[in-house]
Amino acid sequence: MSSQELVKFAGVEKTYDGKTLVVRDLNLDIRAGEFLSLLGPSGSGKTTTLMMLAGFESPTAGEIFLNGKPITRTPPHKRNFGMVFQNYALFPHMTIADNVAYPLTVRNFSKAEREAKVLRALGMVQMDNLSARYPGQLSGGQQQRVALARALVFDPQLVLMDEPLGALDKQLREHMQLELKALHRQLGLTFVYVTHDQSEALTMSDRVAVFSDGIIQQIDIVTGLYETPANHFVAGFVGDNTVFDGTVAATRDGQCDLRLASGTVLSGLNVNAAATSSRVHACIRPERIEVHPAGASPGVNSLEAKVGDVIYFGDHLRLRCALPGQVDATVKIALSSPTVPQSGQTVWLRLPPEHLRVYL
């Protein structure tokens, strides 16, 4: 991945009714060769951002630059971007080869150039042996590959994808995620990918921009996004979390003490610099919680809990534990754990302070 800036959004805003901003003061740099995912719930502004980049929507304010030159008023067909939609948008009356050749036809490539480029693009997605078929004769996964080949065939400098795997079943979707990641690595193109699926974003991306209410809440590499969420929204939207509500009892050097309704005091990282007496949420990844038997001495930052359900997830066990005055805590433990609590047992949950993050 290059650090060179390819696309720049500068103060971009978008409103459809003149009142509500769907995208607010967007300042975003997209690096050449990176796989950037725009992640967020419905209505968060991620798809509108992609459509403005593609040229299908116009910003209400601000500018979009490509290689330092403004493209805000450049029509879509002159931006040289490949586009893949969720519904694939293939022409049903055209063969696979003709579907992939379509962008070359409208760009007036010669017949020989078209044939060579179509063969190469279909080869990239392992569909070259089905070029004579029609879209209706293909599975959903095969149609998705054809749509991707069509987006790549004219050698675009940027490939934009709007939830392209959303219509596939879980197993095929996960398989295609790995294939897309491998293809990105092989081609070295810049991919911008819209999704509401956080596991999809974490699997494929170099960086992820998390959207909410038209604003990027955090943009980071995937490990940074998962391990050090910038605020309560990101912590809750990306990955699983166990959450404790309480009040800040004391603050010191980037840390704070959190008093729960039960009176228990926990120490954690004071991410948003919450002041004493503030109502806050403390979040920790379920796999970071240590489980100790009732008779053991777990040390500081521990809570007594009662195990409700013990759920088998294939690669780990998930415990649901009841706590006084809190929602149930989720805990993940390895299948190889020497002691697996049973439903109904009392245990101690230790929350390492370096992994307990406190948010306003």
C-alpha cells in the first residue's frame, strides 16, 4: 500500500432537502493502492460518499480531488473508475464476454483490443471458460465475478464497490472476501468498498472509515480500529463488546476509576477524558476477560458473576454471565481452556485495566 494520496475529499457535504446533512464536513484522503472500506449502519453516509466519488451524486459543498485535480463536476464516464453494485447490473440478453466488453465498446476500443482485454479480465476472476454463457445461466457468485471483471477490464485507476457481496450466502460471501483481498494484492489497484458488515471490513481492508450520522467517527488500520476504538459508537459497532455502565470516581494520567451501581470500582483507560462524576460506558472485548473459579483470588479489577448460558461456537466457547445492576456480560474462552464453568456456577471475571476502555 502506497502513502501517496490518490483521492481527497475536502470539506464535502451533502443534503437532499436543504436541511438535513447526509454527509457533513467530510475530509478524507484515499491512498493509491489501498483497500479502503467505508463502514457504517444504514443512513450513515457511506453510500452517498461512494456515489459522490463515482460522480452519480454531486456534493452540496466542498471539493473532491483526483491526483490533485478537482473532479467534483467531472461526469462519471470521464472519471475512469470501475464500479461493482450489489445487484451486479449485468445485461441479461448479452453473453458474459459481451457484458465484460461493454465498457470497452463505449470507449471505442478495437475488436482485437476488446477480445484481449476481456480474456484477461475473465482470467483474473477465473471465469474465462464461461464466456459464452448468459447471466441467467450463472450462480450468484459467478455473476459477481463477471461484474468484477467488467469493472476491471478497462484498467481503471480506482474500483468502487457498493456492498457487492450482500446478495450471497454466508459461506460464499466469506470465500469471495478472501478472493477479493487476494485480487487486490495481485493487481495493486485502489479499492473503495462500502459495507455495513464489520467482519467483512476487517477481513479485507487495509484501512476502514467508520461512518455514523454523516461523519467519519474513526479511520484506522483494522487492528487499530478493533483494539483502540476512538469512541463508544466505534467500540460498539466494530466487533463484540462487553459493556459496563457507571460513574467516574477519579481520574489520573489518562486513566480513571469507574464506580458501578453495585459499588464495585474498576480501573480503565479514560479514552475521551471523562471528568469525575461523569456517566460513562466501559467496554472490553469478550476475549480479553479472564475467568477465575469462585474460590480463587483474581486480584483487582474483578467482578463476581453467575454463569447463565455456555454456548459452543466451533472455535471458542461463549459465556453469558449475570452481574448485579448491569446487562449480562459476554465472555469468550478457548476450547482448550483447562476449566470450563458450567451454567449456574459463580465465577470471578477479571478485566485487565489496559483493555478496559472508558467512553463518554
